[in-house]
Amino acid sequence: MNFGRALRFGLRLPVDVGCRPRQLIEIACLAEQWGLDLLVIPAGTAGDDLEPSTVASWIAGATVSLGLSVEARPATLHPAMLARAVASLDHLTEGQVELALQAGPSAAASGTADSVAAVGEAIAVVRELWNVLDRGLGRFTGRFYRLAGAKKAAPAHDVPISVDGQGQDLLRLVGLWADEWSRGCDAVTLTQGNRAVDEAAQGAGRDPREIRGRVTIRGGFGERTGRFTGTAADWVNDLLPLVFEHGEGTIVLDTVEREVAAGFASEVAPALRAAVDAVLPRGWSGARVRRSAVRARRRPGIDYEGAPPEMAEVVEPGDPAYARLRSGYLRGGAPGIILRAATNEQVTQALAFARRHPGVALSRRSAGHGVSGRSTNDGGIVIDVSLMNAIEVLDRKTRRVRIGPGARWAEVAAALEPYGWALSSGDHGGVGVGGLATAGGIGYLARGHGLTIDRLRAVEMVLADGSVVRADDSENPDLFWAVRGAGTNFGIVTAFEFEADDVGAVAFARLTQDASDLECYLVEWGRAVEDSPRDLTSFVIVPPPRGRRPALAVSRTMVESSDPETVRARLEPLAAISAMYAQDIVITSYAAVMDNACDDPPVSHGEPVSRSGLLRHVTPQFGRGGGSRDPQRRDRLVPAPLGRRRSRRCSFGCHGLRPPRRELRARGDGRCRRGGRPGLGPAEPFPRRPLHQLRVQPPARADRRGLAPMDPFASA
């Protein structure tokens, strides 16, 4: 019997080690040092004085790659608490945790109906709370447990759930719901148990290969007195039937003797792996078997079984990673399959898979931040290159850097900062390099240093036919011309080469001003930007007014200077446009300004309405149109260089966005936050401040990110 499961070897943590933390850590570190795959943390560790998931957290802090199987008895810990604890531990250990449920000492042997039903309900509760693919609160009603609207929290990885015990009811439960069956090594019991589990699994529409077998053994080295005694070769002969005849994939040793554990890890495990590999065909353990619940979510028209096995990761709609990869930052999505690539060869394989599906939508994704929505789709294929995120300095003399499409601009800015370099790169650090660097790239340094594509010197890309090419001014120059602005239409760029700029300290200002006369504000803002030196770049956002609260305009302006007087002179024309509600001005680094993104996955839903345009000047006609716009829409204006770099001419990009669900509300201190509470007075919610009190925060008072808190209205 060969279920295609790679062999794993583990050690069961002794239950009589007392409450000495150092001894727990010592055993775990030895298991990892010996090369074991798994450490089983029993329910009842140290005489029930220590809770298993807490012990696992303690051990996880001292190990790197050791898998941790946390045993738990639902009768002593509510499965909702267990689900949250294990999900959190999975995030912290980056996928090293497993959950093992026990019905209790007596039930494990007999499989009594009530105890087995309680374990089944516990699995259902855990699965419900981990199921974030179906939106809403977790709900479950059973004989033993009940959820009346609990918040869901999924692990980051596919956490297997194993069940320990015997009895027909429990074996049927394993076949219906579990991912692994843990038991002893009696041959008769294994034969009968495997038959019962397989029949239950097939009756439920599951593939029996979904259920891994785990066997726990005891033994010693020296004189041969029975099974699992004698030499390492004797152990291998005893274990081979368990693997070949009963399909066991995980073998756990239960011992308190260090020498036995060391011999098991260093002699038995490698010898058994070699013996199995010598008999079974090459690649026997490489196939991934997805659960039936995952297969049930597959979309029509996609050959899932034909997905390229060479990919770094293949994510289906039922996989745990799907929830954080399905959508972009502004648009919801429900792709049929996500192919994650980490090399050019994997991108080539992904495109070959896409060519076999001519009627299926294809999207490319680096970080999923694009407003256009090209990074996701509904029911199609997404090629995700976010794993191609390397940043490498090629030549310090020419400031040549090579950057992968999956890197985010905050990471790029942080990597270039030690050299005193920067690349103008949008206004948000969470944006991926791949999207911005093939579309244009209007950033906080645009007026002085041009667009992002102006600093691009070469690309490496995979074309639709799978060929890998390089494009620069001398090699494939037409393709290089096209990729700077329309790159997503010509292939998938897998590496960019930029010439970075020398950029020192900068000033960054956030000004919140009165926009009740929107036409006047926009025209004056545009005039102030056009008349400013090229070391100033400004963005302005006009959120929709709420109720009787005043209309606001929020400008974000960068000045490439560290001199407070120069900064003041550059900002005063903007500050003089209208009354100021709030200001925050700092002298800091470009990297600190771009460090404005979090690592939370996007959870957008729906399809926002988006419109973009280009203006030579901000005219009164445009201002009047902005004043009568959709009250749900946010408008953003950004200046873009036009013509030669040193020309004083400037064009303005206009973007209107109507979010499908989210809104901005103003708070009493003049800053914006999402979902504000009611209760603010409708008239004059902000104190008005005279303009002459504009101040610049010197860098000496900056915090660890360089953005220092300050009283923006203190007297000069």
C-alpha cells in the first residue's frame, strides 16, 4: 500500500519531565539537531500542569524548523479556544504546527459514542473558525459545543488535524473528517483499522490518500528481544512492513532514553528512507493530495490536475493561502487558480499552463495594489510573482540596481537608503515594483527626478510564448520602449534594472485645509505646484464631505531639502491657499516616508468605480466639475513631469475612486480615519489656525521611523 506520503520521523515528548522549562527546550533542541521532523507534545505534559499549546509556544521560540504536533482533549479545552491558539501558533511558527485530538484515555481505547461525537463536534468547530473563505461569523450548534457568531481566524497554512484512538465509531470519524490517524503498531489492528477508515472516506467522497497514518513505537538497541530491538538494521526490517503493507507515513518514537532517541534519528530514520526509496519508484512521495473540501471549491474550465508541479506554490480556491491572495488592495477577486512563481522557468511553466486554457481569464500580480484590477479576476488564472522580490546592487559607481517585480517600494527604499540613493516610486510603500515600473510611476520625487520608468535601464521578461528575453536600449529596443508604460501587454517582467538617484534628507508635509470652495482650492493648488521649484512634488486628495461637516483637502508634499527655511518657503504658497485644520511636517528620509504600508493581506470586496484623466493645467472648469462630483467619490490629483526633465511645464493626473464599501470620516483633530463614531458637532469641528505658525520639525526629534510627533501649531 503506497499512499505517496513522504516519510516523517518524530519523537514523543516525555510526560514525566516535570515543570522544568530547560528540560523541555533541551529535548526539543536535540530532536531538531538530530534531524527529526516532528515533536509530539502530549496532552498531560508534566502531569497536566502545563497546557500543550503553551508548551508548544515555549518550544517554538527555541527551535527553527521542528514540526510541533499539539495533542489536546476537547473535554478539557473548548475547541474554539484551541482553534484560536493553534492558528496563532501556526502564524508564529510559519507552518510548523499540527493539531492532534484525543477523546480521552478510555474513549481512545473503546471509541464510545458520546466521546467520539464530542471529538467530531470539536473538529467541526475548529474547521468552522478556520474557514475564512466563507465570509461571516462562525456558527455551529451541536450536542456538546455551540458557536453563536464567533469571529473567525484562520491559520496561515494547512494545519492537519489528527485523531488518536480505536473503535468503529472513532475510525469512521477519522475517515469522514480527520487528516491523520494516530495509533499503535499492532498488525491486526492496523489492517482492520485501515479498512474501516478507507471505507468511511470513500463513502464520504474522500480520497483515502488524504489521511496520513501515524504509528507510535517503543524499543531499544542492544540484544534482540522482540520488535524494535537489536540493531538499526533490525529496526528497519520491523518498520518496512508498516510502510509497505499499511501505508504508514509518520513514525514516532516514545522513549525517555536519550541514546535510543539519538540512534533512532541518526541510524534508523536514514536507513529506512533509503530502503523505501530503493523499492518504490522515483518521485513516489512528490504528489500533493488535496482534501475533498478543497477540491469541492474548484472552478469549471481549469485543469487542476495538470497544474505545473514545478511552481513554487499552487493555490486553489479551497486552500488556506487563497484568502490572502484572491483580492487586490482595491478590488475583490475570486480566481480559479493562483500560480506562484519564484524563477523565470516557473513563469514559463505558468504561461504554458495558461496557453492551454485559451478561454480562461489571465491576470498577473506582483503585489496586487493596482487600481486597474489586472492583478485578479473571477474564475481565471493568476500568475503571482510576489516571491521574485530580490534587491541587488549591481554597480555602486553607476548606481545600477536589479530589483524583482515582487519587491515592494518600501523595501526598495529601505535597501537603497544606506547608499544615499532613492527611486521615485509612487506614494505608498505597499505597491509592488512590477506594476508601477511597467505603467509609469508618479511618485513624491517625480518633478525633480521624473517617473519611475525614466530611471529604468533594462528588463528581463518572459514573453507569451515562454521565451525569456532581455530588453534595453541596444537589445530589443522596441520592446524596451513598449514595456515602459504598457509592459503588462507584452509579457511578464521578472527583473528590472534601474539607475538610482542620489537623494538625501527630505521634508514631508501633510496639510489638511478647508475646501469649501473647491474650485478655488484646486486652481490655486495647481498654480502653486506649477510655480514651485522642481524639488517640490505634491499630491492632493479630496475626500467626500460627510453631513454638515466642512469639505476638506489633504495635500501630501515632499520637498527635497533638509533646510527648514527652504522647506518653509516651498510650503507657504500651499499653506496660504485656505484655512489650515491640521499640519504634520517632518524632515526625514525618503525610506521613512515610504514606510507607510502594513503586511496585512488585502481584504477588498466588490468593484470600485474608477476614472482617470490627464490635465495640462488645473482649470476653473475642472474645479467646478470636481465640486459637483459624486458625493461618494474621492478625487486625487498628482503632478507629473511633461517634456524634458528641467522644463517648468507640468501636467496633472486626476484619479477619481468610488469605494464599494469603505468610507472616510473626519475626526475632531482634523485627521482622517475609517468608520468614525457619531457625535461630532456639525459646525466648526476643527479649530482654525493662523497660517504664519507653520513650523518644520527638525530631524533631531525624529522617532525610530524618522516621523516625529510634534505640536504643529506651536508658536514659531
